[in-house]
Amino acid sequence: MAVEVLERQATVDDVLREVSRIKSLVVDAVEDGVKTALRTVKQGREITEDTIHDARYAIKRNPLQAMGIVFAAGIVIGGIVTLISSHRD
């Protein structure tokens, strides 16, 4: 019986059924991927909004500390840029 099934030539209907099955699997996989990507973007947006809100609150509570942090970050970034540009010459 197994030999007969293997020896039987695939008909056009068999091929079309298999193509249709594969197509539906691919469509489902793509749809799942899109849903996951959209969910991830939404979560990332919410986390970013929460972080921005928290940063604004922290700046309002400690404005001098925030200015000091920004000043220090500017000094560090300026030093790094100067160091990189001096090595290129």
C-alpha cells in the first residue's frame, strides 16, 4: 500500500491543495509577526512616555541637580569628541 502511494503521480489538485496549505501557513506566520511587531511598538511607546514623564518630574523636583547632570554630560561628550578628532589628525 505504501509503495502504491509513493508511486502514484501527484495530480494537479494535490499540488494546488499543498500550495494552498503552504500559502495559508505563510499568511498566518506573517500576520502573527505583524501583530507581535505592533504590540512591541505600542509597549515601547508606553515605556518611553512613562520614562519622559518620570524625567520631567525628577527635573521639576531637582532642577539644579538636573542642570549639573546635563553640564557634566556635555563636558564628557565634548571631551570624547575632542579626543576622537585629535587622533584623526
